[in-house]
Amino acid sequence: MAYAFLLPAVLLLAVFTLVPFVQAVVLSFQQWDGVSTASPFVGLSNYKFVLHDTVFWSSMRNVLIFGVAGFVLGNALSLGMAIAVNRVRRGKAFFRTAFYLPGVFSVVVIGMMFSWLLAPNAGIVNRLLGGVGLSGLQHNWLEDPGTALPAVAAVFLWYHWGFGFILYLAGLQDVPVELYEAADLDGAGGWAKFRYVTWPDLLPVTAIVSLLTLLGALQVFGTVQVLTNGGPGDHTMVPTLRIYQEAFTNQRFGSAAAMSVIFGGALVLLAMLHLWLSRRRK
Amino acid sequence: MKGLASRGGLYGLLVLAAVGALFPMVWLLIGSLQTSSELYRGKDLLPAKPQWSNYVTAWTDGDLGTYLPNSMIYTVSAVVGILVVSSLAGYALARIEFRGKAAVTFALLAVMIIPAPASFIAQYKLMVMLGLTNSRLGYVLILISAGIPISALIMRGFFANLPKDLEEAAAIDGSSALNTFARVILPLARPGLIAVAVIQGLAVWNEYLLALVLFDDDTLMPVQRGLMNFVSAETPVQNILLAATAISVLPVVVFYVFAQRQVVQGISSGAVK
């Protein structure tokens, strides 16, 4: 009986998720142009090729910026704003709604929005800088090799911090009030209350938020593709975009699959390591 | 006195962050109503005269009359599919004893860890082999399968919290298992169904990577993919692009404003599992 209820889910997952996962490994030892029905085995040559693809490896380095930005800045921003919203009496619902709004946009909308805001001449960011007499700080943000990566990472942060914020806010509302009352009786100040009541109580939420934001940041694709398509040069190249280009622009699906295996494998290991660490702490 | 000042500071901070969150959208709307020359001159804050005709041009030139209905079709069919399949699975996992239950639950969690970058190339190859590229059915099936693991786990949580003796009572009344599920259990799990529908609805509407990979036929593209087509075509005019973007995001913003409570609930129930 139970099996009948499970059958549709198992069937769909097997065909569209599990088979491709295994297929990715197989494909990484094959050669395929994306069209033909033949995909001959080529041994390790895809991996050898990827090993020498400097763009792929620098994309791995670039994506760490996104990872660190999401993990450190994003987490801090989410938690800080959640604490702030949790503390006010009026306007809670408004602030919550406003802060998560960017989270419901698509990457394409984000891309259009920020190529307009960051445009070199008519963009509002440069206009504002000029308006307050800081025209020395004006940049062609998305096309200057020095600013492109930080600019895209900042957009990514703006796009995603609301997610952690929502989870932290829900977590804060679950912290028992008695704990704060007890801390008050002990004469604890604001920082002590945060350090000894809020922080320990939020640890499980922090663990899940940091895992999800970290994995999300490392998988960034659309935001980058729409804003810079990896440029200028390859200064904002990220692994998923590199995999996409290797397959669909260069027609080398085999080496794209090898990159998938390397990068995807690293992500899976990271997720398992994180889960293991946060479980052990409990 | 000190409390008052710090409260003021707190509100100042929050208002600042709200402006930061809302301004880019507002600025996009302002840009979408300007003339091209206003836009490139970049001196004015507001359009001298709102150019509503930009929206008409965007709608026709951007083929939004094709892409938006496509997105509606994909979103509705994928969400219905996800609800059916994942509530069946979640029900079995929460309320039926069977061999291999722990293994199935673990497998769902494991599948969730598989990241998109690891499998989208092979998924594309699979779809080519199955003849399911440039296919509405193919796109919907792959979207459903992507939504199943998390949704099944959310539904399992909601089913597990229902009273224990519901099935026995229904069985005494001669109701079949499937009938009991559909008539008795499912209506009680409505909050779960809504949470899943809202979150997956947003995810499907905004999906980009698979749409990019699977479609090159214009008439089948969802709006995210179609919009990118429009952006990279010929020499796009900025104000028209902004208007097209605004049109594409309007359904989502309206939906979010009305369903924000459910969205927030959905995010929380999805992440805690």
C-alpha cells in the first residue's frame, strides 16, 4: 500500500534526478557534442583537460568571494536585521515584507535592475556619487576588472539576505521570553543577553541558514550570467557558468561533465561536512 | 531618554534598510516610464510625462503575450504535479508502516543534497535522448521532480502532526485507503499544501537554468527565458527593456503582497526540516 503512494515520487526522482546524477559521472569519461547519439568513451582525457583549464580554476576562486560574502556578511546582515525587526513594536509586518521582496525576483529581473542602477553614465549609483561630489569614486562598475566581482557579489548579497533574515526572525520569536526575564533579574546587559540567551538558542537556525546561504552562493549562476556573463575577461566567472559555457558554447559536454563532477562533488562533501559538524556540536 | 534615542536609531536603521530593499524596484519603474532621451541624459529624477506607451511597445516587441501565458501554464501544472506527488509520498512516510521507510526518507534527504551544477549537463543529455527538449511536458516533468524532495518532507511533517486515529475511524466507516487520504487527511493538511504551493510556485515561475538549457523554440519559452532573448536581441532600448522587466515581475509582486504571510511560513517550514 505504502509503495503505491510512493511510486510516482520515486519514479520521477529516479528518472529525472538520480539517473542524471550517475549519468554525469559516466559522461565525464565520454565525448559528446550535444547533438549526436554517439558518445564514445575517452578515458581520463576530460579530467586532464579540465586540470589545465585555468578559467575553471579561477572561477572556483571567484566563487569563494560569493561564498564568503554570503556566509559572513549575509549571515551577519540577516541576523542583525532580524534582531532589529524583532525589537520594534510597530511596522514589523511592513519591514518583514519589504526585506524579503528582493527574494521573490528572478535572476533576470535582478540582472536588468542592476545593470540599470550600475550603468556607467545614466546609472543612479554614479549619479549619486557625482551629486555628492565624489565623482572620483565613479566606476564602470560591471566592466571595470577591479570592481566587477565585488559589484556582482554585492548584488548577490542584496538579493539573498532576506532569506536568512526570515529564518532568523522566526527563530527569534521562538526564544522563550522567560530566558530574557531571568537574564534581566541577573542584571544582564544587551550584549550579555545576546551572547548567553539569543545566540545559543539560535544555533540550530544559524547552522541551517549558513549551510543554505553558503551552498546557494557557491552555486550562483543566473545573477552572474545576466549581469556580466563572466566578464570582463573572466573576472566574474563562476563554476556553474563555466560548466554551462563549456557545454553549450564550446560543445564539449564531456569536459563540462568532468567539471560538474569535480565541483558538484566538492559541494556535496561540503554539505555533509557541515551537517556532521553541526550535529556533533549538539 | 536613552531608550527613546536608541529606539529612534533602530527605526532609522530599519527605514534605511527598507529603502535599500525597495529602491531598485522603484527606480526600475521610474526608468520604464521615461523617454529614451531622458534616460540617456540621466539628469532628471522623474519622467516629465510618464511614457505608458513604453509598456505597450514592451508587450508587443518583447512577445510577452507568448511568454507570460507559457509561464502560467508551467507554474500551474508543475505546482499541481508537485502537490499530488509529494503529498502522496509524504503521507506514506508519515502514517504508514512499511519496510524500507528509513531508507526512503534518507534517500529523499540525499537527493536534496545533489546540487544543480552537478547534474544539469546530464539532465540535458537525458532530455535529448528522450526527445524532451523544446517540450512543455519535458520541462514540467523535470520541474516536478526538482520540487519533490523538499515538498514531500514538508508534507510528511504536516501529516505526522495530525491525530493518530483518523484512518481507523475512516476504515470502520468502510472508506478505502486512497479515499481516506483524499477526503479525510488531505483537507486537514491544508496549511502544508498552501506552504508548498506558494514556495514552489515562486521557484517555478523564477526558474532560469533549465529553461535556458531546454528551450530554443521561442513559442515555448517561459518569461524568464523569453526576457533574456529580448535583452540579447538586436539593439534593445533600455526603457523598453525596463518596462518589459516590470511587466514580467508584476504577477510575482502582486502575489507576494497578498500571500506574504504564506510565503514566510513556507520558507520557514521548508528550511527547518
